[in-house]
Amino acid sequence: MDKQIAGTTVQVNEEGYMTNFSEWNQQIGTELAKEANLDMTPRHWEVITYLQTEFKNDVPLSIRKIGKSGVVDIKEFYALFPIAPLKTASKIAGIPKPASCI
Amino acid sequence: MKRIVILGAGTAGTMMANHLRHHLEADLWEIDIIDERTEHHYQPGYLFLPFDIYTPEDIIKPIKDYIPRGVNLINDSIDRVVPAENYVQMVNGDRLRYDLLIVATGAKIAPEEIEGMKGEEWQKSVFDFYTFDGALALRNKLREWEGGKLVVHITEMPIKCPVAPLEFAFLADSYFKDKKMRDKVEITYVTPMSGAFTKPKATAALEHLLDEKHIKIESDFAIERVDNEQKMIVDYGGREIPFDLLVTVPTNKGDEVMARSGMGDDLNYVPTNKATLQSKNWENIFVIGDATNIAASKAGSVAHFEAEILTENILHYIKGEPMKDEFDGHANCFIETGGGKALLIDFNYTHEPVEGTFPFPGIGPLRLLKESRMNHMGKLAFRWVYWNMLLKGVHIPFVSSNMSEAGKHYD
């Protein structure tokens, strides 16, 4: 479905995750963060950039992987994105909801 | 004479030994299967042991009884695999050269991954039921437990049989009702996922059942530590959940042999092509069951469907023919819901579990994603099917390796 955000139209799924990463830019990220009641800082963006890089390399993300990434530890990841951090951060980053394997 | 070596004589390895011995000429191919254990455990039975539904004898049989004639069972420990040189190094110093290797080393719990999990309260008020010892210790605890806060918990995904902790919560509800003490027990289901299951339709059905059985759900809980003194679990966000009895599914990891061999990922799972089941790094190595890193359930049914497809692929590979990109992630799981009923789900990589009938479209007799007594009978009957058909590589009638969309109610 379409979503109006930061003056443009982007494609999102029913849970609000962007479905076309090429439509993402930092203004959109900032607006998506506001919807989650978060004010982005440079540290937030470092984590978002890391998630996007992993996504582009087809690396499935998990809390464990992020903890071992060297970019951020799990404690700080929670401090930056307090509620369901991986999902929230993925949404802001414009990448799909992390798939937990079943 | 060429040699196939199978690592692990659990569900997947045993099935492969049976399939391949049946298809390959004995004078051309030697088949060896290695396992350090002597007992084969019917792992789905661990769920029933704590509630006194199964006895240990129902669950354990000798490995050798299920290995076909013409396959060498090597009952010894593996040090490591040296994939670049095509041999398996045994702890006793032996080297086993192979032409083709099948990795079926499974997955096991690693409670030491979480601070305090294997602490003072381990097997006193903190239990697992993913090992025989754990399930048995929990049975003894439940027999005398007088009630309080029961917390059923998943540490992190992926885990073997992702529905087992839910089944545990449902069976606990039933068990305490039967003991006339349900009012003395508060059951909470704690999961790192955002709901009871990963797929939306099944999540809705299962959350409805949790609600009906007065089981509280706490989602998005990423555990940091178990506090043994205050008896609570704490997540990275500081959320605290107190317990009197914690039944946890610890982190699951692939076998240490894969780590020692440099063949595993950060959880010791082996990178595997999700359609052909060939190792991504070595063309003469194939991986099956819980040992792979593919995004399918870690479950016996998945290993069973994989075994049928992997057998064909190995036969193609040996003849130098192209392999089939066939495995679709098919899983088929009974979910015990307590009170003599069960649900059944049937799904794959792309199709989530939905309502419908199975295995005969429109007829059943089993019903998908709905509670029924027939499904429960199916689950109990499955133990017989496991020992007598599945392990021996006998095809289960009417159930295909690839999932069928017929009889299922997709939107």
C-alpha cells in the first residue's frame, strides 16, 4: 500500500515496513522514527547504516548478530531503541521485518 | 569401492542410511554412520515425559536396531572434519576418508549462553525439557510441585520444534486441571517473538487458545539473564518476570564438531543450499535436519521430507546429473493443546499454516489449524510411525515431500 511520508509516497506493507528499500532516504527514516517516538542521534544512524549494509549483503539479522557486530552491544541497542529494538530499527531503516526462522 | 560417511545417527542420519543402502549397490558403495551415543531418543516424546504421559521406555531404543544391514555403525567420537582433504578425524586417531559426506549432527541446547541460566537453581526451579535428563528432572519436580508462578520461556530463535514450548504450556494447563490445582498455578508464556508463533494465521489461532486457557503471553522478550536469587528473568530492556518454576528452552546450537571443523556459522549451523541441501562450501558435502542453517523448522517432519529429496539428489550427484532444486521447506506438525486434543499445521517456505483438511483435500480426516481429538490421536500414533516407518525410510502414504496446496484455505 502507499504511504505519504516526508513529502513523498513510499510502498509499505500492512505492518508499516517499507517494501522497496530504494525509496528510502534519511528524511523518511527520521519521520518513521518520530512515529516510534524516537529522536534520531548520530549514534542511532550508525546502527541504522549497519543494519542496511547487512540487509544489502543478504545477511539475516538477529539480536545475537547485532550483539556480536562490534557496532553496538545489545545493552546499548536497547537503550537506543527501547521497544522491540530490532523490529523498530528495521522499520526506520526501511528494510523488511527481521524473519525469525521457524 | 567408494565411501559415504554419515555424521550422526539421529532421525535424519538414520533415515539417510536406510534410504541410501536401499538405492546404492553394496559392492560399489560402502556406507558408514558415526555416532558417539548408543541410544536413539524419540525427541518429540520429551514433551510428554514431564506430564507422566510417556515413560522413558517409550522414548529410548538402541541406535543399532535402526541401522540397516550393510551399513557400518561406528560408535565413537568425532574430533573434526577436514573438508578440504575429504576425511573425518576421529578422537581415537582414526581417519575416515570419504567420497561423499552427509552432515546430520543435529542441534542441542546451550543454557550456558545466558548468564545465570545454568546457575544455582538449574534443575531446582529452572528446567529445560529439550534433553532426556531435563525432561525427567522436570517430571519429578512437577509430581511434587504445589503451585505458584510457572513461566514457560523461549530464549532465542531458531529452536528445535518451535511449537513445543506452546504445547508445554497447553499440556501444563491440562495437567494442573487434572490434578485439581489449576487455581494455584499462574502460567505465563514468554517469547522473543512478537506473538505466539511466527506466521500470522497460526499466531491468531494459538493466541486465542492461550487466552481461552488463561495463559498470559509476554512477547518481544529478549532475555539477558536469569536472576537465581530473586527468581526472575530479566530482558535487555530491563523488563522483569518473576517465577517459582521456570521451564525454558535455552539457545539451540549446532554441534561443536561443526565449529571445530570450521564448517558452522555463529550458532554452529552449516550454510546449506535451501533447495538442494548441498553444502554451500563443499560440493561433496550434504547437510540434513537440524544441522543446516536453512529457514525451515528444525523438526523431524522436515528431516523426513528432506531425506526423500536428498536421497534423489545424492543419486543424481553420484551419476554426475544435475540435482533437483526441490526442497520447499515443508513442515507438518501436530500441536498438542491439552485435554486430549491437538491442532495440525502444514506449511513451507512460502505458504503459512492455514485452515483446511489433511491429507485428503476436503475430507481430512485431520483438520488443519483446528483443535480436534483426531489430531491428538494422530500425534500419539505418530510415535509408532516414527519407530516403524519413518526411521526405516518407508514412505508415509498420502504425505508428499513437497507441500500440497489442495484442501487448504488460502485467502
